[in-house]
Amino acid sequence: HGQAVAIGVAVDTAYSVHAGIMAPADAHRVIALLRALGLPTSHELLRDHASVLRGVEEFREHLGGRLTITLLNGIGDPFDVHEEIDGARLAGAVAMAAG
């Protein structure tokens, strides 16, 4: 479970950059720290963006229709949004998290 959380933190952080919210340098620091701790920041299954988006949609339905996504203004400054995941941003975020 901890590995999945680390991957989620990396992707959410990178997504924040691709949404124009977080500074790229801060995101690189977060991702580098996760790696330095020996935690993964990506997984091969994330390469199939369509499957990931379908999974997010299924999770949203499981939650009763409202999806909460945590994004970051900066390191230690998260906020929640309730919006659809942008496929292009997700692709960029996954690539950035993977390094």
C-alpha cells in the first residue's frame, strides 16, 4: 500500500505542475525525495492512460459521483478539487513522475 501511495503522491505532484499550479522545481524535489527514500514513483500499468482514466471513472462512481483530487500549490500546501481528470495532463504527469 505504501508503494501505491508514493506513486500517487508523485503523479498528483506532477499533475499539479501540468495544471499550471505548482512550480516544476518543487515537484522535481518531491519526486527526487521519494526516489531517494527507495519508493517507486511510477508503475508500468500507468502507461495505459485509457485504462487509468476508466479506473478513475469507476472509482468516482464507487464514491457516489464526486471525485476528489488532491493537488499542490507547493510543497506542503495541498488543496482538494472536484473535477474530471484531464487526459493530456495525466499523460504528462505520468511521464514526469516516471522520470
